[in-house]
Amino acid sequence: MRLLPLLVIVVSATVTSGQTKDHLTCYRLARDPQTHATYTADLDALVPQPGCRILVPAKMACVPTTKSNVQPTPPGTGGTGTPNSFYCYKVKCPHVVLPTITGEDQFGSRIVTPGSARLLCAPLAAPLTGCLMPATGQTTCWDSSGTVIPCSGTGQDGDVRAGAPLAYIDNGDGTVTDANTGLMWEKNSQNDGSIHDTGNNARTWDEAFSVHVAGLNTMGFAGHSDWRLPNVRELASILNYENASPPTVSPAFNNNCTSPCTVLTCSCTSATDYWSSTTHALVPQNAFTVHFGDAGVVGNGIKTTSALVRAVRGSP
């Protein structure tokens, strides 16, 4: 089968730091779970084209992006544009004679001859990004006496469920990636004597940096040397507030935890305090910790005392 090339012309400006993301990066979708369906629509891109057929599911996802450090320096100056985020669908339109397109971007000025329409990109109601605010995970509702009640219409967290559903990917190398934030987390082991061992990595705040994080980077854990201590918001983002039985995390962070086990065979979380990298500004001798037993986020972790450590890498 011969694959037809897809030409996407983006009118853009020379990119500098902080400038509007006025390009699109388009990703082929390996899978879109939307039910197969066919729609008809009248389009008016280059010329009016009535009776086009739109085929669902989506074939591509396009998101705003910038480009920089283009080598060699392109000959064109380009323009400006501010595209939204899109889902793109395969489209089939009745044959019409299409005009040529004259345009200039950073790669030069030229006239192109379009073929038939192939994709229709529909703007999303909200931006498609690689960093989504995770939901709390809570799906149950209670009244003031602590009795479970139906959630519908209460406005409680379990009713609204704001944020992206919690979703994690086990990378098979001792790490877990948060599908919403894009952050990659170190898994913890149990009684294997390694640096990841929940019974072996209680550290002071200084040691969390100088021993645990530095140790991971020196060994190039999971092929990376940019591990760091998470800030308090990052650390709290992996709490699962629906889980009433400690630890208050999703199964990705607590499964197969039978002693002894390694990060390649299990994922462990202790129901205790874990260090964040965030200092309590009012009491700078303290740092914020997250307690994975009661989901408490507090700023009274005295830096010279010990807490557990789970490292992270990436930037949401």
C-alpha cells in the first residue's frame, strides 16, 4: 500500500522565548476509542465543498508548539498565527478543482498544489496538553455524619470529579509515569537492601538530596541522571483520596509488595511521611512532607529528622 505524504503548511514567526505557540505538532494516533461513525458536512476551506464525509475515529492529534534553534538558518521570514488544539479526522469530499496555494513560511516562499482534502481538524473545547491537573481519585460521597450517600447533585468531590482521571504507566524499569502530568516517578521496593528500599531510605532532608537523589543520578537509574526531589505539589499529586486503607495511593504505587521484592517486581509505599523539596518559608528549618497514611500535607517536617524519599524526574 502506498502512503500519501501529508503536507501541513503553518504560517509562523521566528520563535523566541515566551512567544505564542503558533505552530502545530501533529501526532499519529495509535488508537482512538471513539465508536466508528460517518458524518457529512459542508466545508469551505479553499473553495466550498458540500457533502463531505467525515470518518471517525480520529487519525491525528495536533497541539500548539514552537520551534527554535533551526539549523541551518532557513531563508524565509514567516508570518504569525495562533492555532488552537485539534483532533483530526479523515475526510472524503466530492471532487472539485482546487486552487493553488501561495504562502511563505520560514522555509521559503512557494506555490503548492493541493490534492483532495484528507483531514478535518476540529478545535477542542479545552487545550490538549501534556500536563493535566489530576483528579483526586475520590468517587464516594458522605454526609456530615460520615454516612455514604449518593453523589448525584451534592457538588462534592466524588460528584464533580474535577480534573483528569488518575492514570499511570509502569515503564517496566522500576519507574512509573503519570499519564496526566508526564512526571516519571521512582518506584520503591521492600527489604531488598537497595537504594529504593522503603526500609532502607529514611533520610534527613539534606540526605534526601545528597544521598538518595545523588545516588540515583550517579547510577543512572532507569537510564536517567536528572532525578530530583519532588516539590510538595508534585508529591501530593500522586495521592489517591478514594483509598481509605493506607497507603493512600493508586495501585501503581503499591502492588505486589511482598518482602523481599525489587522495583522490577513490586511497587511499595509506606504509610508515613515522604520528603518534598519545598521549605516552609515561615519556619525554614522545616520542609513540607506528604503523609501517605492519612494524606496529610504539612510543613512541620524538621529537616534534621528522617522521612522517606521517592524521587521524580521531568517537568509538568
